Amino acid sequence: MIQFNVFPGGKKRIVTFSYDDGHVNDVRLVSLFNKYGVKGTFHLNDKRAGFDKRKDEMRELYRGHEISCHTSSHGFLTNMPASSIINEVFENRRALEEIAGYPVIGMSYPSGDYSKAVEDSLAACGIVYSRTTVATEKFNLPENFLEWHPTCHHNKALPLCEKFMANIDSPWERPLLYIWGHAHELRCEDDWTLMEKIVSTVAGCEKIWYATNIEIYRYRQAQRSLVVSADEKIMYNPSALDVWIEKDKTDIICIKAGETVTL
């Protein structure tokens, strides 16, 4: 039996953070993430005051994290024709890719507003995942990456972080802790104290893969592309990423990019 329940380095848990809008508080938040070695995805609008003047600063600020779409103007997508959705996403992509230096193909829904028609428009724009604001309070990986529901908002994260860490070795617990929010919600030192407590609770664990949203998406796609023989003794990895799997609930195996492994 082959299971895709193992992640880079043979780890079985993932933590990711996701923050919307872009705000001056991102500077302090990124510094906090860097201090503890966790990773964040920052979903940015480009039609914000001073955006054009801050490109070099933003490129450096978000280095090591992910820059992701949030549409150009932060409108309600379900109230738009498909043409407006496409314009909003492509304008946003163009602006952000100038900063990031890589294709920006992830997103979060402004105000959590989405529908199947919106998802279809995003897919036409090359967007491969988009985060909602629907808190599951669970640790599931998404079934549909264009309806990626987070675990929780950071205001309710600490008890869930503690639960996640308490069950770090449980074979019955799901693997992904996904925390989202807005940096502008961190308004006072008590808010920042809570945020640091959240980050420090989940940081520094060798059993956790600290990843951006796009890294999780790409790794799951690479896992799903693995070609396995009928007797499960030969495995071919056609992707550009090393992939880990678990066989028969005992053996963790790495199949390197482009490699064929015979067990």
C-alpha cells in the first residue's frame, strides 16, 4: 500500500501562514516569521497607495516567502462579469511578477467571495490555488485547491496550534495547520504578543515542513504525478521535485526528481 502522507524530508506535518492585502505591518510580521523560521504567503493588491514606489522594498521584504495575488482592486468577484475578473487577476499578476521575479499563480479571494464561476475564471488566468476565509478548525489538505479552506484565523489559532503540536505523532491526525489573517489586525502590543506566541508554539520542530502555499500545491501535484507499477515495486517520478511516500505504513521512501526506483 502506497500513501502520500509524507512531505519533504520525510516529515508528516506542515505549517503555513497566509496574509492578505499588504500592509506596513507586514514588515514586522515577516521579521517575526524569519526569527522563528516559518514561512508565509502574502496576497497583495497592487492598486494601493504608494505601491509603485515600494517595489524594490517589497521584493526584499518578502524574500524567502511567497508573493501571491489578491486581485488588483479588492472587489467582490461574484459581482463581476468574467471579463472584469480576468482583468483584475491579470493586472494583479503583471504587477506582482515585476516584484517577485517569478510567475505569481496563487491567490486568496478578496473578502472570501467566490463561486464556481469565479473559480473557472481564475483557472483561465493560470491561477492554480486560491484560499477562502472558511475556517475548518481542522488540519486537512485541500480537495480542491481553488477552494482552499484554512484551519483558522490567527485570532483563534492558539488552541488549535496547541492541539496540532500535542498530536504531532498521532497517525490519526491530519497534517496541515493553515493560519490566515491580515497584518493590519495586529493593532497593539497584546496582538503582537499573541502572534508571537502562535508562531513560537509551532516553530522549530524537526517533524514539521514549514512551507508557502505554492510549495504545498507544487509538492502535492508532484506526488500525484508519481507513476506506480501494478505490484507497487517500481515507481517513476516524472516531476522536477523529489517526492516522499510511505509504503505499507512502515517504510518512508524518497523518489528523486526524474528517478525510477525499484523496491
